Amino acid sequence: MTSRLLAAAFLSLVAGCQGEPTQAPEGSQSAQQLSATADCVQRFEGITTCAKGNASLSASEKGVQVTGLKDVKTDGVSSKFNDAITWSQDAQVRIGSVTGGLALSARDGDQVVSTLRITPGKDRQVSVAPGFTGSSSGAYRMNIYNNGELVGTTSQPQARIIIFYSWWDFLDWYYWHWDFFSVRSPRGGSTGLDGACGWRMHAANTTFRVKLDDGKEVVGDTAEFIEEIGDGAYPYRHFSGIDVNASATDFLVTGESFGQEK
């Protein structure tokens, strides 16, 4: 590390989907974009980690170092596993440029079923754009939590970009923790969200400000995006991969795991 301020941020990402997507979003078709040199490693148990686009991988005791992350549309790392309902990844990341960012995709085979685009800007602003396929409208609900307490909730239309203020800076290092899982309703409980996609972002030891649709501004440490499921949506019950594309100067995956249905 350098003497640059070392900021710590842990983001949890939750996904598990419904819907029959008609076309994968730009930059998310991992099978066609894997590195032409088949740059893959098996550093973490049960997971094959492959480079995408111009990215290159180097495995060590520290984890998997990813370099060559120039273009968020094509460059990144693709994690492949079998029949997962949970997934987590720890990474040390520095975006390094106002033009950089991250783009995550949850996959069932080569079919992209949910996406999340994260773009840091100036003055610690962060733009977040979830993508869902659970209904023709692509609508979702955003929930904001602070210290575990729900402080705001609002419905959002498809392609709505959410701006978070006073969160994190693209010049700093961040420790990221990503979690993914397929929503499961408890036995005997409501099945309305069973199989739904959701993304959850949590930054430890820091908070953000965000405005709701009614104009109210709330302070939170966790943002959650849950898709609204349309009638007749087809549930994807298991997942086989997560792609993390990036335009970043530094990216080290320090830990990764997945879980299967018992």
C-alpha cells in the first residue's frame, strides 16, 4: 500500500432472480469476452476464476491479482462454479480515475439475469444503476438502512440511476466484500419474493446521503435493491457465475466462496 489514505468499505451484493431476459446488457456476456489466452486460475475452492477482455491474472498466497482493467465494458474477472445460491468475494480495489467504475453481472450459464453498475464521481459521489429482469418494466424497490434500521424506502422505475452523496472517493483504496444469494422465502412465509433478485451495498465505518422520491434526504450505511416480480416470471433457482468488470488501477481478490442449496 502507499501512504495514500486507506479507506475501508465493505459492500454486500445480493442477487437471485426471476424473469426471462431478452438480451444481455452491454459488457456482461462473459463467455464471448473471456481472455483469448484462456487466462484462468483455481485459487479458491470449487471456483474457476478467468480473465475477461484485456485483463490478466496472477495467483499468489495473497489471492488473485487482476491487471489490465482499462474498459469496464469488456475487462474484468469471471467466477464460475456449480449450482450456487450464495457467493461472496473479498477484494482490495482502487478505481483511480473519475472515468473508472465497476459493473457486476449475475449469470445462469451464459444468461445474464441481473446487473449492477457502480460509478464513483467527484466529491465522493457514487452513481448506482441496478438492472433486473423480473418484470417487463424492470422496476425495483430501494430500501435504505442505517445501523440495521430501515430509514427509507421507495419504488424505482427501470434504468433509474441513484446518486449517493458523501460516500467514497475514486482515488482511495477500498476493501470490498461482495455477497450474492438467491432470495428464499422461509417455510410457511410469503412466497412473493421467492427467487427474486436483490443487490445490497454496505460500507463499513462510513455513511452516505441519498434522496428518496418524495425529496426527503436520509443518511444510511446500507442500500438494498429488490426487483419487483411480474406475473408468470420464470425463477432462476441456481446460479453458475458472477462477472465483475472494472476500469481500475488496482484489483486484488483476497477471498472467494460459494454455497449450494442443502
